[in-house]
Amino acid sequence: YERVGADVTMKCGSMDWDAAVTWTVNGTDIDESHLNGSYLILKNVGLSQSGQYACYEGSSWHLKYQTFLRVGTPPKEPVLMCRSNNYPKGFYCSWHLPTPTYIPNTFNISVVHGTKDMVCEKDATPKNRCHIRYIQLFSTVKYKVTLTVTNPLGKNFTTLTFDEFAIVKPDPPESVVAKPVPNNPRRLEVSWQNPSSWPEPESFPLKFFLRYRPLILDQWQHVELSDGTSHTITDAYAGKEYIIQVAAKDNDIGTWSDWSVAVHATPWTEEPKHLTTEAQITETTSASTSSFMAPPTTKICDKGAVVGSGAVAVCWTAGLVVAAYSVLFI
Amino acid sequence: STGDSWGIFTFLCAALCNLPALPALNCSEELGAGQSIQQTYDLTRYLEHQLRTLAGTYLNYLGPPFNEPDFNPPRLARAERVPSATVDLDLWRGLTDNARLAANYRAYSRLLCYLRVLDGQVGTAELRHRLAHFCASLQGLVLSIGGVMSSLGYPLPAGPAAPPAPPGAPAAPNDFLKKMDDFWLLKELQTWLWRSAKDFNRLKKKVPPAVVTLRLEARGF
């Protein structure tokens, strides 16, 4: 094992300096210019010079020496992260190296809680991850996690110290679904589920943060919900496609999860096809039900009450639809 | 002399500590147990928020290293007098409602006591004001918990205990250890408030429906 950039000198086993030898790398002969007598000199080695090096006696072609050169780097300070996404069961720590070393590394993790050493069980998948079960809850003593990484060229380490509460961060909510609401051009019904990794939502309830915006705008609108796993957006711009995301947090402690997978939805809009059935249901007359948007909707308005107290709302939403479509046509 | 000051300390605490022992039966009769639990839960959240500001100010008053964010001292034996929220996970899960409430009641009664002593000793007017306000809110919490216990038919734990330290135990022999005591007091208080939020969440789910409906019927729902 050698460091990138180092100068490497290989001796041909027990051969004298002035012996006649031939060096090969991965079976290919090496030019004599790299030789100093029988020594092979590699200056400023790079990653591409890793390989199987062999030295043969000049005439007899006896193999005198062989080695596998691995060029790499000693480890830089590893990146360590610990998080409890399954409170109160425990927490996990995961790590990685900021830059590859190109040679094998071993990681050793130690967790100390006050005076007690705890065992962090390594996960099969993903690698570079281990988990700990809480034995005690509501501890005032901090946890100290030390990760040491070692390879043949050196070692490095990093430490994290934290309180039990500080690392609580759930996984994002799952199965986010957004649906239009029939007959409501400004509504979108969003529902989701608790992340499956959160073990006890009844005793450790989650609160949620919903954000949504039409695709065409950059500004998000936010709603914080302390209860329930659904919400109806009531101020959507009619006919515009929306992007919606949800995040979760323990009601009392820790930090917000990452945003969920984004879902797209467009509020319900009247279509000529829809309008035909709508008009037939809601209107007593059936005149001009097959024409464009505007006339039938204004007709509903002109006709006055259609769905009782909902008439005003229908008028208003119809007017908005007209406005929205006219904006599109500008 | 230290003997005199210790005597004053214990007397002070005994006097101050008897205040929260008043049961709040009148309040709880009007509210359903479910509503009281919700209110108690809300109180713990409010107190936790208040404590964050108070602790920040107080730790700055104590000065370094107490106000450093990564200050992580070992827990000295003397700190064991302050009631700790730490509990075995399975044990905590299995607590009966009565035990759960009683643990909270006892802990806050004692913590209140310690805080009141602190209040008497603290230097700046601002801190005294904040501490006094916090103590008042904390007393409200103790009463609220007592109310929940009464409305569920549980007996209140016997008084907020004797003065926190037996007369023989030493008061902090030096300034630094006294500050350590204060540091741990605030830390345990903070942890208790986090724990209580979880305790009351569990209680919210488990309040027997019969009790709630009884109250609702009485109000003509």
C-alpha cells in the first residue's frame, strides 16, 4: 500500500543492485528507464499505477519477487450522522468518507452514554450504518459517538455529542395523495400516512407541515397541522397544476423530517362533457348545454338559485373559472 | 455561620414547599378529566417554551462554562437529589395512569421547591422577575396535575416531601459546585417538561371514556 504522490522503490527480492532483471506490471514489461539498477523506481505514484508488479531474473526468467501495489490515500475525517427516526425505540448512526481512499477501510464505532459503553449493532444494509436501542428514556446525560476509520495508510476519527431529544427526526410522511374535489374548482384534498418507521404514533403523535404551490409560481404556501393525516386546500387557483409536499415532526421534540415525495394535482375543472351532465342535473332547462364554458356558467348564474345556498358560491367560482380561462387566452 | 444558613435554607424550603399542596378540586369538577389532561399538556408545552428563555438567561448569568452549548459535565452524586425524568423504557411504558401522574406531581413539586430557593438567592432583578414568573406557572402545573388526579379519583401523593435535603447534607461548599447544582436543576427541569408532554399524550389516549361522557352529560350535550 502506498500513498498517492509518494515515490516508491521496489527491490527485486534478494537480488543485488547490479543484477540484470526485468520488471513487469500486470504482465506487461516495464521500460528500463524506470530502473535504477535492479530497483524499480516509481515517482509520484498515481492511482493508475496500482497493479501486480513482478521481477524476473534477466536470463533465466525466474520469478524473484512479486507484489501487489495498491495506491491510495489515508482517510480524511469521516462524516458521521446520528438520528432517531423511530423514537422512542432508539437511534441509528450512519457515516461515510468525504473522499474515497481507493483502498480498504475499516470503521469502528463506539457509543458512550455517561459512563456506560453501549453497543451499536451494525446493519446488514445499508452498510456503514449501525443502530442502538434505548434502554432508558428521557435522559439528561448526552450520548457521545466516536467513529474511527483505519486503513493501511493511516487513520482518522470524528465525534458527535448529543442529547436524546436533539436527534429526533422522523422519516417523511408516506403515500401522499392529492385529489381534486368534484364540483370544487379551488379545492384539493390531500391525504398521507405516518412514516412506517415511526413505531408509536398514538403515544408519540406527529404533527405535519404541508406546502403547496402552483407549478407556475415559486412561492410556497404553508399549513401546519397538529392533528390528522389529511387536509383540504381551499384556495387553489382554478385549473392550475399544483405541487404538494408534506413533512412530519414529533409533536414536542426534535426537528422536521425531510419533505415527502412531491405529488401533483390539478383542481377539478368544469369540462364541456362534465358540464352537460352537470347542467342536466342542476338546471331545469337544457338550452345550450353543449357550447363553451362561459355561456353555460353565466346561464347558471342568470338562472339564479341552483343548489340553494350554494348558488352564490357556484356563481363566484364560475366567475373565477371564466377569469382564469380568460387569463390563459390573453 | 454555615449552620445558621443551612437552618434558614431548610426552613425556607419547608415553608415554601407547603404552598403547592392545596388540592384543586373545584377546578377539576367543572372540567372533564380529558379536558384537564389537555390543559395540563398545554401547560407543559408553555412552560418548556418559557424555560428555554429562562435557562438561557440564567446560564449566561452563571457564566462559562455553564452557558457553553457543548458543556457536558459528569453527573455528580450530589445532583441525585434533584428528581430525574430518566426512566427505564419498558418501565415507563408500563406505568399505570396513577403512577404516571404521581411521578409528575412529585417531581414538579420538588423542582418548584428548588426553584423557589434559587429565586431567593439570585442576583439580578431581571432574573428574579423571570424566575418568579416561571415559579408561578410551575405552581399552576402542579395544581393542574393535582386536579387531573382528583378528577380521576386518585389520591394526591403525600405532600411535596420534606425539605429537599436532610439537614445533615452539605450545602454547596463552593461557588462552582453551587453553579453545578443550578445547572443540573435546569437540565432536569427541561427534561421533565419534555417527558411530561409524552406522559400526558399517553394519558390523553387512555382517559376512560366513561369519565368524559359523564362530564358531557352533566353539561347537557
